[in-house]
Amino acid sequence: MILKKSKGLLGELTVPGDKSISHRTVMLGALAEGVTEAEGFLPGADCLSTISCFRQMGVSIHQEGDRILIHGVGLHGLKAPERILDAGNSGTTVRLLSGILAGQNFTSRITGDASIQKRPMKRIIEPLSQMGASVSSVNGNGCAPLEIHGSSLHGIHYHTPVASAQVKSCILLAGMYGQNATSVTEPALSRDHTERMLRFMGASLSSDGRTVSIQPEPRLKGKKIRIPGDISSAAYFIAAGLLVPNSEILLKNVGINTTRSGMLNVCRDMGADLTLLNEDTSGPEPVADLLVKSSSLHGTVIEGDLIPALIDELPILAVLAAFAQGTTTIRDAAELKVKESDRIASVSENLRRMGADVTPTEDGMILHGGKPLHGATIETGLDHRIAMSFSIAALAAEGDTKIPDADCVSISYPEFYQDLASLQF
């Protein structure tokens, strides 16, 4: 993909359904009694990996575009897969599904692509083992492939060392199969889509500050679900609307869950012209339309409890910071090193290629913004968020920017480049 500087962006978009909620719709719909019918499902590669895994365990799932029909088998209705489960590039699939598999009456293996096989899994192996599960790293390196011997589980109260929705969700899902309540306490609140979906489908959960608890053996009921637009996908068009002069973009039906919407707060702190319209809190997830206009941005500090609410948006926020006047500091974000790529190193290197003044740190980066940027060849490392972030950077940079592995965006946003082209003057 070769991209050039844009003269302006105008129009409205409905971004794809939320990836996190799409995963959880499949998983909990499969474990529910009755049929779950969802619209707004994200048909990206990651979510299709989750569907494939559950089909292998005997769940009938019909998916056509962004509509999905799941015939639930109940909490104890999964069947032993005949072959190793393949999560593709999806860390969510590996970690959340491991919690479910730990409570089954069969043995299974789960793996993923080369990137997944490097991502840390000790963070779920440890709490699942404390619950009585038998989970091992096949290669002995704390990474996938994992072998999981389904066991009789007991509840625990686990304090997570990092705020991670994947770790929290893994433990809560395993907790459904425990003999007593399971609790998770985090150092900061991570996204709460699992808790919202579990409650919506009939599970008994309680929350107290940064602690959430689940009662065992819930009877989940199939539901009709409207999955909101993914704010992580909307983030690129928010940034594009702010950076490119003469732009006005309306993003329809975007999820604005407060555990995910940290980017909106940071953009406002940077001086963004960003308005929420038609807010709706009637469903399990709050949604709104977002109106974005070209803005003059300034630097800020991104740190602390805000980080879990925008961890996936930090690459595009770093791009915004490179164009903003003044200094932006990102800290407390060491988790970026163990995403689909080392995003601290990747973002820093690619911004430097475009002429930005950026210094990577152990847990983030320091950006001195406002320097004119120029086109470059971007090294994505096959990371979809790097590809999309630098596609947006290209729209405000002089000259041509080349994205050699642009098709990696299909992981989360297959229509990204078509939607971007639709907004060009």
C-alpha cells in the first residue's frame, strides 16, 4: 500500500464491530443454553479463529458477514476436539479459551501462529494451576502451544501483577467451573467486557473497586446482541480527522465503555475537537456517535490508571503526539512490548524513519512533536495496529509512505483501506 498526504477527509463511517466483544459473544454464546443471535460481529481473522475452535468442539455456528447465530451447548456441553486448536494470531482466543478448557472433562491442546508462540502465557498458567488445573507449555518456555488436562477446579482470590483483561477473563471463565466463588483483584481496572457479557447472559458477578467475583455453575441464556463499533478501530479515523486539515468525520455507533475509552480523554487533553452524539446506555455496552474535526493539538502525559483503557490505541496516540506541538510522555506501558510485536520499539523506529523526534524508554516513549514528517517505508512486523497507525501518519506527512505488509490489517479491520479511501475529497 502506498499512501500520500491528504487534502482533507469528509464523511461518515460505521466501523467494524468490537473485536473484544465479538470474541466473547462466540465464547459465551457457545456455553449458553439456547441460541445467541448477534449483529455487528467482526468477521476479522482473530474472531474467525475463535469460531473455528468452538466448531471443533461441537458448537454449531452460522456466520454470514457481520451476523452470527450460535447454538449454545450449555456450560458442560463442549466435546473433545479431534485435533489441536489453532488460535491464529489471537491472544484473546488462547488466553480466554484456556480458562474454559481448564474446566472440561477432556484434554486439549491450543496453539497459534509464530507471533502467538512468543507471547507470555505464564500469566494464565499460574492462576489456572492454583485453581487445580493442569496446564503446561508444550515447549517448556512459558508460551503456546499449551496442553490442558481438564480438571475439577476450585475458586481462588487472585491478585494479577498487571492489569490485563485477558488474564482476568481467563480466571473468571475458569471460575464458572469452580466449586466455590472466584475473585480477581487488579492493580488498575482493565476492560470489563467479559463481566458485562456474563451478567447480561445470566451469571452472578459482584464488583468491589478493583475486585470482581463470580459464582460457579451459572446457567447462561442465549441472547440477541447488537455489538457496538470497535473504538480501537475508530481510533484511526479519530486521529485522521484530527490530523488532516479540512476534515470532518462522523463515526456511528461506537462503543464508549469507560474501560476502553481512554483515547477520547487523551485526545481532549491534547485539544481535540471531539463531540459525542446520540449516546445510548440501554444495552450491555454504552454507545455513541463521534464527531471529529481537524484540530491543533499539543503534547500531554499518558500514564498510570489510564494505560489499561487505551493500551491498543497507544501506537496511534504516539502518531498524534509526533504531529502535536510540544512534548508527550508515555509511561507505565511496558505491556506494549509483548503485544503482536514489541510496539515500543516498532513505533519508535517507524516514527524515526518519518523524521520524528522520539526516544523509547523501558515502559513507553518520549515524543517531541511538531517536526514536519516525511514519507518512509514502514516495517510493520505483520502487526495490524502498526500498519493502520502509520497509514494515518502518511496522510499528514510529505511524500509517499509505503506499507509493504498492508494486508495484515485483516486481523481486525479487513475493510480499513476501503473505508479510508471513502473519506478522501
